[in-house]
Amino acid sequence: MKLTIELVPSTAWYSNVRSNVSKEEWDKIRKKSYAKANHKCEICGDVGTNQGVKHNVECHEIWEYDDQKHTQTLTGLISLCPYCHKTKHAGLASIKGETSIVINQLMKVNGITEKEAIAYMQEAFRIHNNRSQFQWKLDISYLEEYMKEPDNWWENI
């Protein structure tokens, strides 16, 4: 699937890049992500302007979960339009009553049916519930290499 749901275990909520760097560092990190993506969603190509929001794109943290060692490892950063970002955080969207946005975005971007989108979302929540039973160690060492990259290295590709 091109667009996936990435639910952070509830025991790891508020333990992320932003909670571990200064506001100034987060601003550098997210702005670098936006520039690398040319201010477009890296999944659907949208710029968010038709979604009634003030941001074209938002920086999303990509995590890998080691279910044996209970380590949450940052593996990348991606710029997403607000709807794709909302889909990544389907749990928060559900709390806000925005599940229909998530289902519609999954269907649109992945070319799947509503039934398939709902089944996929249910499986994502099952995994989330299992992972939420454990305490997670955070590994954001990825940022060291990310921030060493020259600011405009991608323009020469």
C-alpha cells in the first residue's frame, strides 16, 4: 500500500522527535523535510491547499518497531499533506470524529474499496493494541545523519 496507517503505541505517546529536540531544532528538521519534498505530499503529491488548512505539508516521523526489544526507532522523515498525515495518525483522527477522512484517503490513494480500507484500519488498531501493552525505548539517532546532509544536496539529483 502506498498510504499506510502508523499508530504509535499509547505507551509511547508524546515521546517523539519534537519532545526530544528544541523548538529551533524541530523547525530546522521539518523545514528541511518540506524543502526536500518541494513542499508537496510525498505520498499523494497534493499540496494541502484544498484541504482547508494553513500548512501545505507537515513533517511526519517514520518509525520502526522492534516487537522483541520494544524499541521504537526513527528511520525517516516524510512531508505529507494534512489528509495523508491524518491517515498516518488514524487513532487521533478517530478521536476527533474524522474517521471518514481516513477511510476516503486510504481508498483514494491506494485504490481500494471501503470494505478493504475498514479491514486495514481494524488490523492497524489490533497491532496498536498489542504494542500498547509494552513500554518502548526511543531511538532517534537517525537525526544525526539527517542533519549532517547539506541543506540542498537533493537539488543535484
